[in-house]
Amino acid sequence: MLTYIIRRLLLMFPTLLGMTIVTFSVMAMSPGGMTAIIANREGAVDPRYRKAIHDYYQKKYGLDKPLAVQYLMWLNGVSPLGVKDAGAGWPVSWRVGFKLPDLGESIQTHQPVLDMVEASLPITLLLNIVTLPLVVVLSIWSGVQAARKRGGLADIGGGMVLLGLWSIPQIWAGVMLVGYLGNREILHWFPSAGLHDVQADQFSFLPTLWFAGGLHFDRGWLLDTAWHLVLPVVCLTYAAFAFTSKLTRGAMLENIAADYIRTARAKGLPEGLVLYRHVLRNGLLPLITSFSTLLPSLIGGSIIVENIFALPGMGRLGVVAVFDKDPQMVMSLTLVASVLTLISLLLTDIAYAMADPRVSFEAAPS
């Protein structure tokens, strides 16, 4: 297993290379190419100065070089092993060695891309860290209960509800949640935008209750954050929950009538032990396959959710970068999302071997 993991880690590098090449090529072939953002910045500038500004930005960000050279420059910047310059001029100062990765500078904001990613990535990860366990736990529980009561009212009614949830477009659901549950003129049960209250920096960390001329309650920073996350998490969760719940039900039904399950029940084992230790464990492989796609799909879904609920995460940052045609930002966000996706696929393969000892990724002896 260790050999397989090492091999998969090494294969990540050519995979990431291919992903970034495709992203770079799409940007280069888009209208305006890599220099489209410069044209946007020149919009209100006196035509007499446009060429000077255009040449300045092209030279500063290396956009005057051939596309292959531009890509190699970006690749050298993000790679921990590459060419570094000691400042004494070419070719004396240029040498190959280890260095700190540099994601470059955003052409639109003139800020380091690494700083912007560090500020937005925790918010996207927080959304997914909260959403992923909810989807897994709720879908497994509901799928097991539906299979246990197959053909009953709860199974049929729940299946219709899950089908309806899976059919609802995420962008429409987000707008409806904001319009009804976050609207000040209707219910206003939850905040409709942001991750914290405007006065969150004055809150205590935990909720507090005190008496001072009456009973007062301060929800605290932690509860305020959870309150702001309710609608985005619901918007991210419902479709994945509906799909994996139906998949869990199907996986359970494939094994629940098997001979070894009847034997386990004949031995007098508790029903919960039979369902979760025997039936569910033998039906885990298709579920693991489904769960492996959850993280990439949730990261993709966060693009919609973060824009609807005004959350300053990677999804919103990526949308702004695409509309601005900011090449450094788009390439860096593609790299981060690709790394997270490949890691989730590797964890899926490890989970296969843990769930079923018969699964082996080692080469069979000849």
C-alpha cells in the first residue's frame, strides 16, 4: 500500500501539469488573450498614454513574451524546485535549487496572489469541513432507514422528497433561501450575507448570559459564525444529501437479503449491528466512490454559494478573477482546487483498502 501511495503522489505532478496547461491554453485562446486585463485597465485612459501603459504592464508581468515562456515562468514561480536569481545578472546568478513557491501578483489588485488565497481558502475549507460530515452522516442514516423499511410510507415519501431536492438547481435554491429566510421584510431567521456580524470583533468567543437591569444574551463569535453558516451549508448540502442517501439505500438493498445477513440474524445479533457492521460495510465501495466526488463538487458548488451569500472565499475570488481575466489569479486558484481534488481521490483509494481487505493496489505476482 505504501508503494502505491508513493506512486500516486508522484503521478500528481504530471496530472497537475496537464490541468494547468489546459487552463492556461483556454485563457490564451479567449477573446483578448492574456492581455485582455490590460485593455480593461486602459478603458478611461487618454489614448495618447495607452500604448505606454500597455507596454509597461506587458513588461512588468511578462505578457510580452511568447505563451510558452509565460507558462514556464509561472510554473517556475509556483514550483519549490526551479531557477532562482541571485541578482548578479544572467547567466552567473541564475541557478537551479529549492526556493519558496511564489504564486505571483494579481494584475487587477497588485496584491500577492498567495496572500489573497491564504485569506480566502480557510472560508471555503470551513464550508466544506462543515458540509461534508453532514452529508455523509445524514445520507448514511437516512439510506439505512429507507432500506430497513423498504416499501413503507417513509421509504416512498422520503424517496419522493429526495428526488425533488436533487432536482432543484442550486442557484435557485440559494436565491429562495435568501429571499424568504434571510429577507428582513418576511422571516429574517438567518443572515443573508457575510460570515460574521459587523460588530463581531466586539463579541466574546462563546455565548454569554448576564443580568444587568434585565436578562441579556450575547451570542458570541462562535455562535454568530454558525448562525451565518446555516443558509450556505443548507444550499451546499441538500443535493449531495439527496443523491448519496438514495445511493446508500440501493447499496443496502443489494446486501440486506444475502445469506450471510440471514445467518447473522439467525444468530440473534441486534438489528443495528447487522445493518451497520455487516450490511453497510459490504456496501461501502459504491458509497466511497460517491463520497470521493463530494469534495470536488462541493468546491465547485461553493462558487455559486459564496457569490449568493457574499462569502469572501475561493469561489467568489475565482469568479472575480475570471471576469477580470486575471491570469495569475486564475492559474493559482486552478492549482489549489486541483491539489484538493487529487488529494480527495487518493484518500478514496486508501478508504477502499480499509473498507475491503480484498482490495489491493499492489501489482499481482507474475
